[in-house]
Amino acid sequence: MKQNENESHECAEPIEDETSTNPTSRVLILGGGFGGIYAALEFERVLRRRRDIEVTLVARNNYFLFTPMLHEVAASDLEMNTIVNPLRKLLRRVRTFTGSIETIDLEKKCVAVSHGFDSHVHELSYDHLVIALGSSTNFFGLPGLEGAAVTIRTLNDAIDLRNRLITHLEEANSECAADERQPLLTFIVAGAGFAGVETVGGINDFVREAVRFYPNLKPELVRTVLISSEEFILPELGQKLGTYAKTKLAARGVEIVTKERVTAVGEGVVELSNGQQIHADTLVWAAGNASNPIIATLPIPKNEGRIVVDEYMEVKGFRGVWALGDCALIPDGTTGRFHPPTAQHALREGRCAARNIAAEILGKTKKPLRFATIGQLAAIGHRTGVANVFGLNFSGFLAWWLWRTIYLLKLPRFEKKVRVALDWTLDLFFSKDFALVTAGSKLASQPAKPPPKSLLRKYPSAAS
């Protein structure tokens, strides 16, 4: 998800009482992304003196990941600890439970969560359930793609991608790999939305800067390719900014293939819908989202895999069940359409849902979400960016500066803001670090092996 905005109020908040005639209420938030975290933060504020209302956040990790800066970790612009915030530092009143959600029983009003070394299961009961589970990666059914591609959704993904880039540089520099240097130094990114464009820009900058430290490698050997199924990249920002971004990336050596899709993945080969085959050992997949698998198991109204809710974010026909973020379809009363699945909407949806649940518990009036997209920005590498804010287009250094300034302000906690600012400042004076981090990385010791050639088949319907 992308988050590009300034603050805006969109929900009236309930008046908090010191006491309540209601019995103890239990609120369970599922998901530690923007929607879930900002719902929890809002509960901390509006219910800070209500000890009879228990709020618990269930998340897979014990930290909140600031995903807009994920590509900067992959490109060695930021240290990995700068964009994560421990949940227990963010949330003092709201309880946290780290584990994997196994099942959701809407009839019994409980959620089964596994955790611990032996993956034992806890059943967490609730009176109000907030589903903010986000989305998953869509591999469009291409055989072997999930095992061969690198995604860019989690902190582990960013670390694995960074280690893969460094491992390939080290391998390509060795004398024994002289005949295999081109596929080792070819990096393909499929998907030209925000995540894909920012990732390819970061990869290109990182590899081309690092290659000068390898005596057997030359910049001409490095090949970065961006594949888009659209007519121009960054379609969310329009053709003018998309064309600008394409021109800037191409000038820095990025090959951009438009109106084509990945249709096959084989042993060191990526095939496109036009029949072109690109020999590459690295494919980054940023081409699509799918609904969370847990959502598919729920007997609630859905449309294209997303939960249908009303303007208050409550699931129709299921009192006490709420949904927001990427996994929900939230009607926009102003436009007549739905709120887009972006971080700037998700965090406001989280706040609004928390206020509405508090209003429901306290007997106050619920209010619908009223918010329109303020702007969208993308950093495309080499201190260059593109942005559309309040309908105005920005490009070049100014857009890049806006990107960094806005995200720095949005990053939770002052400590993390300082750490990121320091990393960015040091980056102005020193080259990127390309030491290989081995702990906890599946790609640190060797590149992941692509699937066998027998899996190389054409699937024209696959999207990228």
C-alpha cells in the first residue's frame, strides 16, 4: 500500500465517559498493517480511561512495518530497524498478541490463533471484531513463479532481495562465472505500479553504484528491466508523470517494456507475452494483489474477494463485525464508488472504525468515513520523484524531497524519525553499504534456484 498525504479529519469521535453501564466489551483487531495499527492507536486515545473495555491487536509480527520505505531497505538506503516499530512501544493500553490466525468463527465469536515454538492454539473471544488482514500476492497461477520470484511486501522480502543483489555481484565477479555473468546481473521487476517502479529504481541505483567495487565487472553488464502491462508506468499518476518517470529511468539504464505481461518462468528465463525471452536469475514480482486466504473462508458478503461493508465499515448482516483496509470494500458517499486500497485511506479507515465501535459501545452516534485522496508520490531513484498533490503535478528533485519529507513526518515515533533522518543524511556523503547479511536470510549463502526448464510454459492470461 501507498501512503501519501497530509492530515485530515473525516470522522466525528464519540464523547468519552468516565463510567459505563455496559458490561465489559472485548474488541479484537486482526492485522498489524496501517488499518489495524491506526485503529488500535485510536482506541488508545478514545478509550484511554475505560478499563471495562478490552482491546487486543493480533498480528503476525511484534512490530509495525512502515511499508512505503521498504524498497529503501532493499536498496541499502536505510537500515532495516529504522522502519519497524515494536508494537509494545506504540501501544500501551491496547493488548498485543503475536501469532498466526488459523480460523475465525463468526457464530461462536472467537478467533483461533497459533503461536509459540510448538504452534499451540489460543481461542480469543470478542464482542467486536475488526478484520484488517490486508491482501496477499497474486501469482496468477503461473507454475513455478511463486518459488522463483522475489516479492516486496515484508521486511524479510526486502532483506532477501538486498542479499540476492549482493550475492549475484559476488558470484558474477568470480572467474568461474565468466560465462554466466549476464543472467546473474540481469534484474527484472514485473509490475509498474508504485512498488514496482520504486523497487526497480532502487535496484538500479544500488547495483550500478556497487559494481565499481568489483574489478571483473563493468556497468555495461548490468541490466535492469521493468515490465508493465499498461501503456505507461505509474498509471495511478497519469500519463504525463508516467512518461516523465519512464524517461528518467531509461536515461539511467533501466529498460522498460510496456503493454506486455510475464507468461512463463523457467530456469533462468522469463518469457513475455510477445514471445521475448529474457535470461535472468532474478525476478521481482510486484504485479498484483489477491485477497487474504482467510477471508475466503468466511461466510460473509464479498465482492471480488473483498468484504462488503457499509459506510460505517460494519459488515452487513453481521453485527459487531467490521472490516477495513485492502480486504474491505468501503463505499464512498461522496463519489459513489469505493475507497481505494491505499495506506492513506487505510489509516483513516482504522481511526474511523475505532471511533464507530467506541460509539456503538458507549451508545453514541456512528459517523461514516469522509475522506478523499490528497495525493500520491513515488521515488524513482537518483534523488528524483514524481508526485500529484491536490491535483498539482510535481517531478524531479522537488517531488523526491516531498516524498521524503511527507513519509518522514508520517513515520511513527520520534526515535525512528531521527534514525531515518540520520541514515538519509549519511547517504549524502558515503556510498551504499553492500555487506552481505547472512543471519535469517534464505538467500544469503546462495541465490535461490529457479524452477526446472520443464516448467517453462506459456500462459497468455497471466497478468504482470
